Amino acid sequence: MNEASGTEETAETGGLVLNLEWTLAALPEEVFRMLTEPAELVRTYPASPARPPLTSLLTVVTLFDNRRGRPSAPEAPWRTLMFRARSLMRSATTGDRVTRIELFFDLVFVFALSQLSHYLLEHPSWVGAGETFVLLLAVYKVWVYTTWTATLLDTSRLEVQWMLLIVMLVSLFMNASIGSAFGAFGWLFAASYLLVQLGRGAWILTVGLDRTTHDHFVRTLIWGFMSAPFWIAGAFFDPGPRLMFWGVAAAIDLGGHMLAHRLPGRKTEGSRVPLPGERIFERFGLFYLIALGETILSTGLAIAANLEDPLILLTGTVSLAGSVAIWWCYFHGLEQEVLEKLDSVDDQFRPGILAGNTLVVLLAGLILVAVGDQLVITDPTARPDLTTVLLIFGGPALFLAARGVFIRRVLGHREPSDLAGIGALAVLASLSFLLPAFVAAMGAVLPLIGVAYSDAVNRRRRRQRSSGRL
């Protein structure tokens, strides 16, 4: 009876393959070749005595037990292979250049940064700063998780492009509600945030990820569900309790990102994640450049509103000089050093996580810089109060602190100029209460210029030492 049963199973399975071969013969040549040629993404499942090499979709079908409706052996991952046959993951031939649709997607977050700057400008208090930071974390999480998704996937595929456009649409409404997120439209902000985070998180599990990346995004979705009740609950309370609830939710989301969404007994092996490190760092750099552009936009609008002020030329020049110094410290040489370091390591996932954590601090610093510049341009001769001093000097200090930690953790060396710059900012901030606001702003820019000059000198010396060894 067992023999008969075995013969019956073989006949059924063989019939399935014959029927499939007949069906494939009727398909267009291009589709036939796509289905029968080796699938690139199955290479991570090497052949073994218990599992024959997978040469085509036909081989996958022969592994399927047609009678029971499940794999005929435990090591024949039917569902996994069928998903991967239509995977949207980026391949070696896709290319690592950032696409136009990704840059187009970033534009909606220029609006978000502008909204955050205006919110802090209208609420210059400790509570306002806390609310702004919570909103920044939510905006940043939408951007960074979507960017990681687009970096792993093939953005030339229509499904990925539609995902970006849908996230862009929902994010537009989320960013539009920033000004009233702690008012009448907190529900819109929270609903938009959760729709993007949970919806995109569930969608990416259907696109044919490799096992390591799939497990990571499952844990990411679990962390998202952990914070969701606090986002939802906060929307039903007044601004005070809402800040508490949303603060807890933002802390959970930030903690998940910092821990690479680790769960008890489960973590991501970074060397097994197919992350193109150079590409993700390029995305971070381009987004920071856009954020710098928003700072310049805010400065330009403040100048346009105060053209009659006799000090406008001086204050506008000082504001732009600060943005140029930050750009120099970030992009001139440092970015290239990071890319060279990535070429020498196998695990590009961990540096990517660290870069993401650093970027949110850099963005917070830029928001402080933008608001401080607007206050100085609006009233340059006034004696700055504590709030203005913290805005003027806190932005550059956050930038240098985040940059120093990143250089130490990724490049493995310290930049004494960062610590010196932070110390100089602290001293000048304590003296600025006695000076007009425009003089205080000049004092905040000088340490940044000093750090930029020190970076240029140190890099020149390192290049000379390297050429001397050769």
C-alpha cells in the first residue's frame, strides 16, 4: 500500500511538472526565459545532499508535494523560494546611484524641517523644545525607515516607486499637521505616522527579502506595534499628557533604532545584511544637504522681512557663514574618509545604524541654528536671553558633539578640534549675555570656522604621511 501511495505521489508530482512545462511552452519567449533560467536570488541557498541545486522554477515545483500541499522535505522552502522568485530586492546589476524618485521623495521633508523650525520659533520654551524634538523623531523615523527600504529594494521597479509616492502623500499630511500636532490635529499626525510606519513595515515583508533582512524587518514591525498604543493614546489627551505619551512612544522608536531592533534571543548579523553602505551614506549626506538648504531658506526669508535694518548685511553674512562652516565640516573630506573605511569592512549595517542615530542629532542642531539665526536677524541689537543663547550656541555644539562621536565610532580616531570647539562655544555663550545678539552670533560661528580649518590641516598632514610611506 505504501508503494502504491508512493507511486501515486510521484505521478501527481510528475503530472504537475508536465502541466507546468506545457503551460510554459505557451508563454512568450521573454517570460519563458525569466521563469526557466536560474533565479539570481536563490544563490544564498547552496546545494547540499539533502537539497539539490535549484536551477529553475521547474526544480522548485518538483520539490513541492502536490498531494499534501506543503514542501516534500523540511529543507525545501517552497514559500520562501516562490516569494524570492519575484523579489524586489536590489541586485548587483541594479546600480548604486541614488535615483531621482528618491530625491523627489526627500522634498516633502524639506517642508517638515521648515515646519519644525517655525514650531520651535513660536514655542521658544523647554516644553516647546521637547515637543519639537518628539515631532522631529517621528518625522525622521518615517524618512529613515523609508530610505532604508528604498536602499535595499530596486527603485526602478514600479511597486517600489508607488510605495515611495504613497508614503510621500501620507507624509505630506503628517508634516502639514506639525503646527497643530499638540492642538486640534494631533490625531492626524499620529494616524499618518502609524499608517506609514506599520503599513510600509508590513508591505516590505511581502517583497521577497532574504532571510536575515526579513527577520530584521519583522522585528522592526514588532517594535512599531510596541510604540503604537502610546501614539494612539496621546492623540486623545491634552497637550501636557500628550507630550508624555508621545515622548514614551518616540523613546521606544528611537531605542529600537539604536539597538538595531534587537529582541530577546534575536538580533541582526550585520555582515549578512545586503546593505550597500556607500549608497546609504550617500542618502544620509544628500538629506543633510537638503536640511542645510532649508536653513539657508529660513535665513533668506528672515533677511527679506528685515531689509530695512542697517545691520542686515552683517547678520545675513554671519548666518550664511555658519551654514558654510557646517557644510565644510561635514562634506569636505569627512564623507570620503567614511566611504574609504566602508570599503575595508564586511559589516556595513552597524555603521549605517550609527550614522542614522547621528543624523537625527545633526538635524536637531540645524533646527536650533535656523531658529537662532532668525532671532538674531529679527532683532540684532537686543541683549540675548537664555533661550536665544541656547539656540545660537546649542546648534553648533550639537553638531560638533554628534560629529565627534561618529568619527570616534566609525573611523576609530578622535578629532581634538571638536572638543576644543565645544569648549570655545561654552565660554563664548557665557559671555554673550553681555553683548548684542549679532555679536553673539559671530561668536558662535568662529569655533565652527576653527574646526573646519583644523580639519583641513589634519587631513593634509595625514595625506603627506601616507604618501611618505609609499
